[in-house]
Amino acid sequence: MNPDFPELIDHLQRPLKDLRLSVTDRCNFRCTYCMPKSRFNRGYAFLPEKELLTFEELFRLATCFVELGVKKIRLTGGEPLLRAHLERLISMLATLPVDISMTTNGSFPPQRVRALRDAGLKRMTISLDSLDDATFKSINDVNFPVSTVLKWIDACDAAGLGPIKINAVIKKGVNEDSIVPMARYFKGSGHIIRFIEFMDVGRTNGWQMGDVVTASQIHAHIHSEMPLEPIAANYRGEVAQRWRYSDGGGEIGIIASVTQPFCGDCTRARLTADGSLFTCLFSSKKHDLKALVKKHTSGGDLKSALAQIWIERADRYSALRTTSEDRGPKAEMFFIGG
């Protein structure tokens, strides 16, 4: 923490602790809850390369965030591994006193995991919405098999990128029958499977409340076959409710941003690949940091600008979901990062 900048607290008394750093808006999957192929087809215009912040610019902003109190940086996308030479950015970030992790769909050759670890990556989160091949291929909509993702998970385990987290977005009528098999498969593995309520991020995934399998329903599915007991959060701002198997088979997480909002403890800022800062996953407002970086704003002035944005933050979309507030157009998940 920079002594010139005491711990930043926003309007709701939430500190700045986490940065989601998106490095690309592109993805090689077309998951129906994120990038439905009907909208994001071959004709869709993604960000041109010249619009992306360079690694040096991303590192400069990341350094400012760390000096303002950020303790964890997670690389996201889109699919972050589509950004060329990502290992170089990781090696730059590894010089900062911060925990570096990444979320990926795990669709790449497992040999790459070692290079990511050697560059300085500490932890890995993998998206996997079903163990059933037909269901998974239907969701990713590019005919990608489960087996390759499982090989990626094994490679991450062998490289010591743990505890490995596996994220599964659950949508009613699509993959709710995958909940128990996934919990059973990863039980005792040392990995943490996290089930996520289907969320209304962006405007293109056709979200409606009737498609949500609630946290309580997810818990009931698992608890009926493998009894669970609650665990306390590891830290303030942890998004997943933690549960462990009563017989000692490890833990799972359930992320319930729809039915049990955790806005009151949200400590996350999100920076897009083109330099837009969002202070809420569901926000309709962005702050242009690219202009500040391109003007070679001094480090002190850049930190002051970031600090002011956070201090003025009052986002709590999930807590207001059923009201008429904050109904503007929202950024898509692949653009803002998960």
C-alpha cells in the first residue's frame, strides 16, 4: 500500500482488493449463456488489436491498482489464452506483490500449463459446465469435448497451480442434472467445484429468472446424496458460499449472485482489454483509463484518478435487480471478464 493513498473505501464501505484484468474480448467457445452463436457469429466485430492495451500499459495500470490496495489479480477474457505471448504479461505481473490467477476454458494443449506456471502464475480456475460430453458440447456450441478440459485440469494439478477451482454455470433445463455427477467426480480430488447461478450479464443471453437453478436448489441436489456442512469464508469479499462434505471429501462452492446478492462485500474492479474500468460486473457505466495511459499521465495522477473512481463507487446491481434502478445497457461477460 502506498502511504500517500490509505485504504480505499467506497460509498458502501467496501475496500478495493481484487482486480479482474481482461486481456481480450475474443473466445474460441460460443457458450449459450455468454456468447450465443446467433449473435456472436463470423460477422461480429471484436476489438481490433490496435485497440487493446499493450502489456506495458496493462502492467502500468496493474501496478497502480496494487499500490492502491489490490491483493489479487485474475487474468480473464474472453478467453485469456487467445492473447498472444500471455506468458510475458504474467512474468511482468509476477514482479508485483500480488497473487496472480487466471480463468480459462481449458481448451489448449496441456503442455502450455508448465510455461504459465514458470512465468509466475499461481492459481488456475477452469470453466466446465458438465461432465456429459453431449451436454458440454451443446453448451460450448463448438463441439469441444470434456476429455481435453480434464487433461488441462490434470496438467494444472501436476504443475502445482492449486487449489484448482472448476466453475460450472447451471441453467435450468440445460445442465442441472450435471450437478451431482460433477460434485461426485471432484469429491476427494483436492479441487474445488463451484456452481454458479445463471446470471443476467449483458443483454444477449436471453436471461430470465425462470432459467435460474437457485443456490438452495443446487445445495439440496448435492446434500441429499452427499451431506454438506457450511464453512466460514476465507476472507471478506469471497463470492462463493463454502461447503464441505461431512465425510471429509473436500469442499464445494456455490455462487448465488442472483438469489443471495453479496454486493455489500464486493471488493472487485474490472479492467477490460481496451482500458475501460467497470466497478460492477453488471454495470452500465465505464471509465476510460486508456486515454489517461495514452497521455502518459504521471503515476501519482493516475493513482489519484483510480482512487477517485473507487471512492465514488456505489454499485449494487444484484441487490437492486428487482427494482427499476440501473437498467441501462450492460457490458457482456466476455468483454468485462468474469
